[in-house]
Amino acid sequence: MSDVLLFDYWRSSASYRVRIALNLKGIAYHAVPTDLLAREQKAPDYVARNPQGLVPMLHIDGLDLTQSLAIIDYLDMTRPDPRLIPTDPAARAATLARAMIIIADIHPLNNLRMLHYLKNEMGHDQAAIDTWYRHWIAEGFAALEKLAPETGLFGGDTPDLVDLCLVPQVANARRFELDMAPYPRLTRIDGELQALPAFAAAHPEQVKPA
Amino acid sequence: MSDVLLFDYWRSSASYRVRIALNLKGIAYHAVPTDLLAREQKAPDYVARNPQGLVPMLHIDGLDLTQSLAIIDYLDMTRPDPRLIPTDPAARAATLARAMIIIADIHPLNNLRMLHYLKNEMGHDQAAIDTWYRHWIAEGFAALEKLAPETGLFGGDTPDLVDLCLVPQVANARRFELDMAPYPRLTRIDGELQALPAFAAAHPEQVKPA
């Protein structure tokens, strides 16, 4: 039995990134589904291990790792095949900067705690929330489209950290009916990535509890 | 004359982080003040170099680097003294995860583009925006306080990436009158850091255009 445990939620984008990374690196793990709607991420025994009370958390090598970027960087250092973040400083900076467009400047504005706050504390209806949601994806994707390669993946022949972040974010964009026409390169790359087994197996519908 | 150029805005937290990093590493640079209120970050010649149209951008080694985390990681790889992100995988994962609480889960929710959207597109008054602002800092700081050391800095005897992110975020918290009493460790660490010359010289009031 594997002693690698991934505390995740089927619809969490950050969890989805880590599932792809684990699959690409061939790391066997057991999923511990953590239902955000039931607030299982705020249970005392979970918060004792992860004070932020968010998913994902990866238990590996005796450590409890949090934050998808930190987890993927750790996996890349300890299990470097295949490499997801380049080691050359200039290439690494470019990859991290592109990934942060999604990790910092799109996703945190659109996750569940944010949507709940807009609804419950700010009193917005679903239409206003949907507009908000699409606005921040559109703004980030406009920049990312300009930085996307004309052929191949963000990582070239093989996926890198940006590719891992892209697929979950495009899935969210489609769920909220964002028009993807302005982003032909992102659409093409997303399509190529979704055909890869490591990405397909990580899809939310594949890991959704019955 | 130094050929290192930092495109920044005096009140930008992400720029403030990079100023501290440059000072700690003793890298001489020229600041290129980029007035966010005048939308200079959306000027065509700037956006051609940084499609996101955000600050900071660091021109160094012939590269245009964006996103504070990517910039600091690059500086750490190419100018490793003093080290700001540990190289040991477990320590590195812990540092990145703590930093991401601020970089991804507090700051993007509170930056200028967000505050403008809440006001202009969502129709909120300043009181609602202030409450929003404080809410996300309080949530992130509650987690970070539990992860903060009882003595010393996040980086131990010398500042690390978390310390670099903390000081600008505490400055924002104070500006929006967040009660810091629930965060005694963060308050203590912030005070110790502010006494360091590299931090003091990077303070917004020190770089504010006349």
C-alpha cells in the first residue's frame, strides 16, 4: 500500500494540478476526498495539519505539504523525471511567471471561498458572480495567449507547470461559459493536453465520488 | 551605470517585495516608477514587454522578468547570497507554502485592479470594500500566525521569502486599519524586519515620487 496521500476535492483546480503532476511522474497515491461543500477542510484534525484549511494537501515522505506550487516544486526536486519546472534560471523564471498568471491572478479570485463571500457577504446574485468569474479568467487568458507557443505545449514537447495549470483553468472557464474564441492557442494546447493519459485520469469527472 | 531596471509603483506590494530582495542581495538598480493610477502599466510599449500589464517587471541580464515570485526565484538562482528560498526540498516546500498564503491567497484579492472592479463594476462603497480587504488579510494571517516561529524570523536568523512578503502585507493591513492584536508573532516579526536597512530602504514612503 502506498503511503502517499492526497487530500483533495474533485472540483478543486489546485487539487487537479497536483493530480496531473503525480500522474505524470508515476507516483502512486491514495486520494482522501475532502468535501469542501461539507466543510471537511475545516475539521479540527485537518486544520491541525493544514492551518489554512484548504485543499490540496499531499502527505509524502512523512511531510504534510500544502499549496499546489510548493507541492509540485517539491515533487520536481525529489522526483525530477519528468521535469515540470525548468532548472535553467531564465527558462524557469518564464515558466513560473506564466504559471503565476493562473495560480495567483486568476484562480484565487474564483475559488469557492470567494464565490461564497460574494454571495453571502456581498449579496450578489449568480449572474453578477458569473460575470465576475469570467472577467478574471478573460483578463489572465488574454495575457497568457500572447505568451503561448504557436506550436507545441507551454513545456515544448512535454507538459510543464504552465500546462498543468492551464487545463484545470480552461475546465473552469468552460463551466462558466467563457467564450474561448479569443484564445486559439490556449484552446489548442488544452486539447492536446487533455488527450494525454496523465491529464485524462486526473479530470474531475474521473475522481468525483460516486 | 547599472543596467538593472525595476519597473515598480511605490505602493505596490509585489514591487515592495522585489525591492527588499534587491536590497538584501546588494543588487544596484534604477527604478522606473510606473504610475498605476495613471495606467502607465497599460501603455503599449510596456504591455509589449509584459502582456499582463502589471508591476513589478525587472529588467536584468537582458531579460524582462515578471511576477514577484518568479523574479525572486531567479535572483536566488543567479545571485544566491543571501539565500531567500531554501534549497533543501522540505524546507523549501514549507517556505513556498507560507509565502503563497500571501502571494496567492491574500494579495491578489486586494490589489488595485480588484478594488477598482468592486467599486466600478460591482457598485460597492468604500466601507464594503474595506471590510472585504480586511477579511482576506485576516483569514490569511490567522493561518500564517499558526505557522510563524515563536522567536526569530520566518527565515530563522536572516530573512527569507516569507519575511519579504510579510512586511508589505502588514503595511497594507495597517493602512486598512486591520486589528493586528490576534497576530502577535507576525507583529513581532514585522517589527524586527522593519528595523533592517534593506527593508527600511524599500518602504513605499522611501520610494514615493516627489
